[in-house]
Amino acid sequence: MNPSGGAAPTLSEAVLQARRQLAAAGVATPDLDARLLAGHALGLDRVAMIAEGRRVLGEEDQARIEALIARRREGEPVGRILGNREFWGLEFILGPDTLEPRPDSETVVQAALEFIDAGPGRAAPLRIADLGTGTGCLLVALLSELPAAYGIGLDIAAGAAGVAMENAAANGVGGRAGFVVGDWSAALTTDGFDVIVSNPPYIPTGDRAGLAREVADHDPIAALDGGADGLDAYRAILADAARVLKPSGALVLELGIGQRMAVAALAEKRGLTVRRTIRDLSDVERVLEVAPYDAA
């Protein structure tokens, strides 16, 4: 942080230098990342970072910041470095078997809540399932909005199920959430779910080489690779949807870019009704809502 060997830098100066290093490395949000990582290194929140901007840093403080900035320069995502990520206004710890929750996936939560608002209402004793739960972010976010609901999260990775359980407890919904290790809805032995949500792996195997290094080097392959055409997980989920959903229920699926038509065709082939498509904040067709039959 102070290669010239001059006076020790202040916190503000160290953050500025870190920002310059990250910008030179091609990081998309160098200012935000520098502030987050410096705050994490020193145990300071956003307000304290501002209040202590003139604090002169000792060698140990500088070394802690430098170590985190070096990891970010090498492509490690901020969430992985911090060990947690915000989603739907909640904090989620990460694990090696989980994806890092991303803002696009909040569209799934939004769509599920809109379906519930138009039907049974948020106070109803709903049953929710989250297939491929990862950190549990979709399920936990929904349970935080649905005070009488109970949810089950499934993941093929035991490590992910354990992380999701911790996140449910930390966000105050652990008593209304259960987690199962299993393969998609085949692990659900009962039917009658009001809403099923999923952010399945949808990257075609051949496209993995073109992923950003933040994703390719740090997210678990099993949570990314959707098979040769990216649709393997959708096939498995849609094949069993009618069995596990209530007739009045809905399946809310996150989509990869450009996958809407292919996934809709798979749903219709299974006798399901495609009810609507929801776009995310980038105007991408991000979510498909599917029903067992046309309730209209």
C-alpha cells in the first residue's frame, strides 16, 4: 500500500490505492470492492469507514488489506472473500458447494410472491419447495415474506444443504425450513406444494470455457453445468412437476439467457401450462412460471 516507503497511509489513502489496483486489473466495480474489502480487513462497517478515514494504518492493517486486494485482483469474487453475500436484504454465508447469490435471482422471489399475492395470500399456510437450494437464498427469502409458510430445500450436495440450514437459522426462519440431500423433486416423497422455485444449472457444457473467471474458477461446476444443451435439470424438474405441485400451484424457474422458448417447449411437452415470463432488471427473460394446468 505504501511502496515508496514514505509515511504510513491513512485509511482513505489505502482505499484509494486499492481502488487504483483493482481498476488496473479490470475489476468492474473497483471503488465498491476496495471499500468493502478494506472494511472487512479492519472489521469496520460503512459508517466507521467514513468516520475513520484519517486513521493512520499500521503495517498489520496494511498487510490485511493488501492480502484481500490481491485475492480480488486474481479474480476471486468479493462475496467469496467476505464469506457472505446479501440477497433480498438478507445475509447469506457461502460454501464451496454453493453458488454466490446474484441479484438476477431475486426475480424468482418476486415472481413467486406475485403468484401468491394473486391467489392464497401471504398469510396462508403455504408449502414451498426449493430445488437445488444452494445457499437457501430463494427459500429463505420467501419464508421471510410468508409468516405461516413451511419450506423444504433440496440439494444434491450435502455441503450446500448444511450451509442453507445455517442461513435459514441465521435469518430467523430455521423453524419453518427443512433441508434434504437429493436429486431434484425425485427426493420429494409427498405432493401438495403450493409453490416450487428453482435456479437450476443451465450453462451448456461447451460454454463453460467462456465463463468469467469469477464464476468458472470459484463457483461449483455441479451448480453451473446443465449438460450438452443446458437443459438437463429442466427436463428432470418438469418431468415430476405435476406430481409434486398442487393443481392450483406454480413452478417458478430461473432461466439462462435465450432459454425461454426451449424450456417452455419442455413444459408443454409434459402437459404443463406456461403461464407467464418475467424479465429481470436488465430486460432479460429470466423467469418462467409454469402450472399443472390452465387454471384460467
